[in-house]
Amino acid sequence: MQEILTNPLTGQAIAENDLEAVAELARELYHKATRIEAMEGELAKMKDEHRKLEMETLPMAMERIGLSSLELNNGVKLEINDVFAGSIPSMDKDPVRRIDCFQWLRKNNFGALIKTEVKVQGGKGDEQLIKKVTAMLKKAKIAFFQKDDVHHMTLKAFIKEQCQAGNPPPVELFKTPGAAAAPQSSVPATIDWNQYAGATGLENVRQEDLGLPFLMILQSGSPELKKTDPKFIVGAGVGDIINTLTREVVHKEGGDPLIFVPCAYDFIYMEWKPREEGGGLVKSHRDARILEEATRNEKDSRDYLRNGNVIVPTAYYFGQRLTGTEPERCVIGFSSTQLKKSRHWLNLAMSNKMNGRPLPLFSMKYALSSIHEENNKGDWYGWKIEKREPNVDRDLVTSSADIAQKSLAMVNKLLTQPATPVDAPDPGGTY
């Protein structure tokens, strides 16, 4: 029996003589190949623009007005540092410059930096012969390949040493940069921290020992906006999205959206202590029957237990916020009026299919921002969720799959023990 072949674009079976379906697949292949080529070209252009900004334009602009360092309003610090680095191109990219680089090193008595790699090609039975010294290879008539190279870290150290000694190598040969505007490190550069890699003091820290970083939209009553409150965040405003653990504003209301890759989803009935009584998370419940023990208050649309605590059905998304450097693991909770946003997100995710089957939740990147909303009970800022682009980064997909497994295990642990108040933001601002 012949296997049924399904058109991934329509989900329908392809008949034996369905030429149009085959043509449609061919057009889709061409479309994706063209899009990949365009995206790769755009990425290369962006990397080049980033390099020019970092290594040339920004340092020159800072030096022109007499600045050696700069602190942005988001807390990021930049300073001009001397950068000692260079490159030797591969033979396929620039063979002439590669040969000139090695000739310069040898001519100036730095040939010891060069690492020579010899590759020997032989057939069956040549194993013993191949082990002989390189001088015997030509005599034995065995083809071999010789490659000269300098390790990039060796080259970097050499250029730094020569520059500091006042003898910089030719810029045009080794493409050595001058200064760069780089994020300032809080760790002294004079200490070689690599020597302490085996004993950092953090060996016994587990993921569950760390707080959960939540992304939360600030409302008009959020303590982060009150100057007299210990939770006050300088520069934050209504509608901004913050990371509750790092206390960083990750999205300004009305600004560019943040990019988020959801990795795992769960729905939990959270038991909260009312904000007017101090607030804080008391316990997590998996069973929906906990609502049967609660009484609905129509005035504030909350479900109260006999002990006065509030049950808040909450949808949680565990994922990664893309920052431009290392992805930031975090959690987003949806409750009350925002549960419909969660359902919208799930519908978007379920529409991502291949061969008729839904792709993993982390197969797509989403743009998240805040939007003003209101009803007859008041107004607030809610979530706006839009598809951005497919997640085709292999490393990001791998780390997302890892989060999917670990996040669900972490939720199950929270269900068995009371959580501390800092584990989740008080939901009161979305009512």
C-alpha cells in the first residue's frame, strides 16, 4: 500500500496526478529560500552596522565631546576601552592578505606564533606509513595538506603586547581596531578570574534556590511607581513592563515591543492574601474544585475562601526574553481580564503546524507590549501579543526545550509547598 503524502500547506493528501500541488510546494520552497537569503543578508548588514557603531562611530563621537564613559537611563554603562584584536582571513576569503600576514610574522621574527597543521591523506594499509615524519611523505608519494595558522587568542595577546610596546602590527594586514565603546564590567579586569573556575562558591546553587523573574505590567497603583515605597523603580511609568527580579524596565509604554519565546504553559489556581492585608502568595492549587470552596464577590469579581484569601485562576507562560545578548529566562502570568489574552496566545501557538500537527510552543517568537484597556469598573494596561517570526535559532530552540522540561517540574514543586510572596506579582493591578 502506497504511503499517503500530505501537503503541509493545506493539510490535504496529494493525489498521484496533482501537478498543481507539486507546483505549489515548489513555489513555497523557492519563497522560503528567497526569504532565508534576504534574512541572512539583513543579519550580515546589521552585524556590520553594529561593529561600525561599536568600534568607530560611537567611540569617535564620545571622544569628540570629551567623554570616556556614558551611563544610559536604563542603567547600562558604556566606556571607551582600548581593544587589542586582529584577524587573519581564510584562504577562500582573502588568500593574498593571509599569505602576507604569515610572511610579515616570519620576516619580523614572530614565526614562533604560527601553528602548523599537517593533514595526511592515505588509503587502507597506509596507517603505519602515515605515522612517519613529514619529511618522508613526499618520498613515499603520499598526498598531504599543510596548513599554517595562528590561534585567535594568541594573535590577540601578541597584538596587545606589541601595541603596548609601541610597535603595532600593520593595521591593513591584521585589521586591528582602535577603541571600542563596550559595556563596563563591575569586575576588575586586572584579576584573572579564570584561575578560580574550579571553586566559585556557587557550585551548590540550584535553579530552585533562585527567585522567579516575572514580567509584569505596571499599573497606576503599582508600588514600583510610588517614590516612598521600597519597591520604587526610577524612570518607570504606568504601562511599562518590568522584570520583577532584576527590577529592570524591559518595555516602555508606547515603545518597541519586547521579543519573547514561550517555552511552557500551565494553568494554576493561585491563593493570594488580599493586598489590603499585606498581599503575597499563600499557596498554589492544581484542582479547579478549589473554586467550589470559594464565594464570589460581585463587587470586585473575586473568589474568596473562608480564611479571607483570594483564589485567582492564572495562566503561566515560562519562556525567554530576547535581549540582543543572552536570552533572559522569565515567567508571565495572566489572570482576570487578561485570561482572554492567554487564550488568544494559545490559539496563535496552536496555528503553527507542520504536516497537520502543532509545532512546539517555542517554535515561534512573539512581540509583547502593553495596551490601554477599560470597562465599566475602570481602566488598566493589558498585554498585546503578536506573532513575530519563526524561531530558527538552533541554540535558542535547544535552550527553550530545556526550559519546557524544567519549568513544568518547578511548577509541580510549587504545588506541594507554600511559595514566598516574591515568587509572583500581586494580581490586583489587572482588576
